[in-house]
Amino acid sequence: MIEVFADVRCPFAHVGLRRLADLRDARRPDAVMYIRAWPLEWVNHAPLDVDHVVENVKALRDSVAPELFSGFVPATFASTSIPAMSLTSAAYDLGPEIGERVALTLRTAQFEQGLDVASPAVLLDVAHSAGMELPQRGGRPGVEADWHDGARRGVIGSPHFFIGGRDFFCPTLDISRVDGRLHIAFDREAFDAFAGRALAA
């Protein structure tokens, strides 16, 4: 099983999940990703800094993912991740394929379509596209359970993958600051090793 703890508003997770999903679709379409909640606003006891996200998105587009974030709009960036991750948790309760579809659709809506994934209208559209309704209890208990389980297992950030008894934190990107500027490079060797393990039969 490919298991990953990630925040729906994390641009690094968006890149990692999209690349792994694309490779999975080509090599092993039967492998499903279990994308669990890692709510950074709870982990850090503070709201996600939109300016920091904008900096990360620009650096990712300039260096390793020019094909992504084409519709990113800072003004409509969600103020919280909890409603979107709550919907994802409820979707996984209906089945792994439905859960993954909702998790990836929400990230596409936010980073590629410029939609506010905390908006009830957007959440309802995503739910209906997956053939489900919004959860009656909001799905928040599932987010809390993922958060506590991730802390117990040593999750250190978003995205943090667990595959075959090993774990990988943000395994495909080399992130540093050079002269005060954010620098991101794609680590091909690390990605090949990680993908090979993730998609092993």
C-alpha cells in the first residue's frame, strides 16, 4: 500500500502526488494511494502563511514543475485545510479509489483551477463528482485520527510517505535556501528509487 500523510494546501505534496500518480497510472494502475490528513495548521499551531505558499509555488514552477500550478490564485487560496481533508476522510470510508479521487481532485481544484477548497459549494461539487454527499458530521474525526496516528508514527512534514515498512519525507525534491532565495531541485535518483519501491509488484 502507498500511504502518505499530506496537507491538501501543501504545494510540495501536490507535486509529489501528481508525479507518483502519473507514473502509477502508466506502470501499475491497480496501486491505490491512501492519502491521509496531516493538517499543518494544527501541527504548527498557526494558520498557513499564504505568502510562504506563493513563494513555494513560484520556486516549484520556476525549477521543477513548470507544467503545474497554472491556475493557482493566491486570493482564492483556502483559509483552512480541515473541510477538504474531512471530505477526503469521508470519501476513503466509501472505498480507497473514491478516497484517492477526491484527494487528488481537491488539489487540482485548488492549484490548477484557482478554487477555494474550503468553500462549501466547491466541496459539494467535488463530493457530487465522486458520487457522494458531504459527510453529516463533517468528517473531522477522521482528520483528527490521521493527525494523531501520524504523530505517533513520526511524520515530520508534508508529504511523508510510508511504503513497505519504510518511510520517505518529501523524497523527490532537494530544497534549500541560497542567499536568502528558495532553491528547489528535482532529485531524479531519489525519485527513481522511491517510485520503484512504491510501485513494486
